[in-house]
Amino acid sequence: MKIIEGYKLVHRNNYTEYCDNLNVKIIDVQGIKIGSNKPVIIAGPCAVETYEQTIEIAKAVKKCGGHMLRGGAFKPRTSPYEFQGLGREGLEILKQAKNITGLPIVTEVLDPRFVDMIYEYADVFQIGSRNMYNVPLLKEVAKTKKPVILKRAMSAGLQEWLCLAEYIALEGNMNIILCERGIRTFPCKEYSRNTLDLNIIYPLRESTFLPIIVDPSHATGASKMVSSASLAALQYNIDGLLIEVIQEDDSPDKILCDGFQGIRPSVLEQMIKNINKSI
Ligand code: PEP
Ligand code: MN
């Protein structure tokens, strides 16, 4: 049989096996259901920078009604001179944040050699944009059977994205969450970091039963746009949001990673209130 799309396990035609609701496979992370009717809010710092920063943000996420804590201990940075993350120390901080708040942890894995280490701390692995095509990493992460957020590469089309998700599925891990995080188009960096491609949501829904979330922080690169981008994305019936948060009193230029796109807890609180009103 010719596989026209290049993927079949994650193809919508294969949905009957996996779907219990609205043709989306529900992925359960410690009782939090991604793919049910209610959008899941995953929020936290771009990078774990200090204990105080992470715990303050984690507590704020919990208080606002967020469902999971995000935070990178290993950061994919363009320049080797930029902050690369705290590594294991960052994972330990995330563990403490989880102990204090109960929020499940979403954290990025960059390197197949660190999958076992991160497995001990993460409830959901994040595979970043720059690693969407990293098949050895996808396979290694998939083998653990833990849920995986697969972020869309900056220039990936729908077919490519689902073909790479298929590598994870082929290892026997169907716990895949797709995350649209903006693509590179000509206005990039002129007024926004990337272009939020909401157009992909409908065809993606038609093509796969995997849950779809949106990251308005990297998609815009500007904190002032995050609320509107999130509400717009929710109009497309997405399954969740991945949002970067900074401390209430921190100045964005002092933050080592992505300070200018992080929203403050007070903004997150208002946003979650608006979301809850609209659903
Ligand atoms: C992140 O989530 O902090 C990140 C690095 O995202 P992306 O891979 O989408 O650039
Ligand atoms: Mn970031």
C-alpha cells in the first residue's frame, strides 16, 4: 500500500483507536487531560535561571489556575556565548517547584545522551523547534513512552511536521502533543519574532487526532502581543497554550533568556480569567 502522506499512525484515519472526545486523543498527565474540551495552560519561565525566580513563577502559575509548569534547564541558544541553561541544577530546581506547587513539569531535551537524566524530572518532554528534525533524539525520547511536545520547526510544513511525529509514534509512543510556535516569514524581527500560523490548525485537525497547542510567546516575541495571540489561537479550538512568564518585578533586559516575550503573573492571571469566561 502506498503511504501517500508519509505518515499513517498519526493520521486521522487511524483515529478510532485513540479518540474518546472530539476526535482528539486525550493525553493524561497526572490527571490533567490534554485534548479534552478545556484548554490546558502550561506556563513558566523560558529558562530556569535561579531557585527564587523559578519558585516565584511556579507559585504564581499555580495561583492563576495554570495546569503545568514549563522551564528549560537545557537551552538551545543560537550563540554559544549565550546562557545555555543550568543543566542538572535546573532540573533539581524544577523538582522542588513541583514539590511545592504540585504542577507537572514540562522541560526541553536537546541531546539523546540526556534523555535518561531528564526522564527522572520531566512529566512531559519538550522537543524544541530546532530539534524537530533530530530523528535520533525523537526516537530516544519516544522509547521512554512519556508524553512529548513536538514543536514545529521554523520552516516546517504540515506534512513534514506529521512525518516527524510519526517517528515518535513508530517507537510505540502515541503521547504526542503538537505545538505551533510561529514560523519564519519576511516580517520576522521587523515587528515580531515569528509569524503565528493559525491557518495550520484546521488542516492539522483534519490530518491528525493528536492534540494541538500554541506557544504565543515565541510566535510573537513580544509580551504585549501574547494575550491577543492566545485568545486568537483559542478561537481555533486548540487544546492548550504554552506561555512564558517572567517575575512581576523583573526587568526584561536582565533576564538571561527571552525576557521581552515573557508576561507577568498579573497578566497571566487576567488572561486565564478571560479564557475561563470564554469557554
Ligand atoms: C522554548 O520553548 O523556550 C523554546 C526554545 O522554544 P522553540 O523551540 O519553539 O524556539
Ligand atoms: Mn524561550
